[in-house]
Amino acid sequence: MGHTISITCGRIFSWMSVIAVLVLSPPVLAQNTGATGKGALDDSCLGCHSVSGKVVDTLAKLWSRKGPDLSSAGIKYKKEWLINWLQNPVRIRPAGMFYGNHIKPGPKNDVIDESSLIKHPQLSKEEAVRAVDVLMGLKAHQERIKQGDYKPGTIPLRIGELVFDKFKGCMTCHQIEPGFGGASGPEMYTAGKRLQEDYMISFMRDPQKWEPKTFMPNKHLDEGTLQKIVHYLRVLSMEDFK
């Protein structure tokens, strides 16, 4: 669609965090895969990511993040998607981890300053598989997720979009196709392939439980709406936006 939507000071959906650079120390990789720590992962990753799972207690710390905390990667992301994405990384957050660091004045509205954004390293298939094997073992805060919370189902695309956009206003921060929607949060058109359904339910139910300083609002969604939004994101992810 040819819509132009300004970047707002909207709320960031941390549950769609970009998997920027993988953050694992060589000892962890060696313990889990027998690798040396070189190749798929290295110490430079620690400059952008953490696997500590520690709470970010100030907005300044949140806004300074270069990549997401991956301590819960094993209960958040889908393995197949991770392996494919690491071989061909495509930006998930149009304006980076914190949009305020990556915008500049445009003719009418603020626009993304592409020159300020960092590209994610591209891994070989072997490196990606090794890295993801380790990531799938990182399951901090597993107690926050109830297995089977999501009840498989579907929803017409148009109805799902009404719930997501018109009723709940999620497009203020998120794109439902390339260039259509807000840019302060991660895009949603790959979320159904990228994120585990039970995680999405848990995060939307109480975003601040996962990230106390997140801009993602707690909309106090009822259980039926939570299910409908995940249905919608799964259906949306089947669309071809290439």
C-alpha cells in the first residue's frame, strides 16, 4: 500500500524484538555444542546483546540497547525461523531498537535515518544451526509461560486487521506489511512465523511483567481478544510481501 505514516512516539512492542546479533559467550557455546566459540558466535556479540535476563530499570538503559536480551530465546522464537533469518537477516524493527535514536526531520514528518542503523551479520547455514541450537536452550523466565495457552484457530484476515488496528490501535507502532503502519515498534507481518504462540499470549497479557520499562501498553486484553490477535498474526504471516 502506498500509505505514508509518520513515526510517532508510540509504544514499543518488546515481544517483537529484533533478534539482532546473537549473544553467547564462547564457554556457553562450547558447553552446548562442542564448538570453540569462533564462527557462529564471538565476543563482539556482547556489545549489542545480553543473556543475563536482568531487568532494565531505567528508560536510559532501555533506549541505549543495540539488540534484545536473548535470555528467553528458547521460549520466544521459533527454531526454523531463526535458522533461516540468520542466513538472510532482514530488519524487523524499521527504526532500530529505539526509534528516537534513528530518526531525522523529513519534508513533512520525521523519517528513519538509515545511515544510523547497523546491519546484522550474515551467518552460513552451519553457523546458524549451531547458534540456534544454543539459543533454544536459553529459557529464562519460563515460569511466565503456560504451555498450551494458545488455542489453535484462525480468523479472516480483514476481521483480524479490524481487531489489531481499528479496535486496539496496534498499527500506531507496528507495520502489518512493509511500509504500512508505524515504525517505532517491530513489524508484525512475520510475527506468526517468528514467535512462539504461547509467548505472544503471555507477553500481550502483561508486557510489563516481561519488560517493566517497555513502551508496549498493557491493554488488559480479555482472553478471547488475545487468541484472536495471535490467530491474525499467524494468518498475516502467510501473506507474501516480497
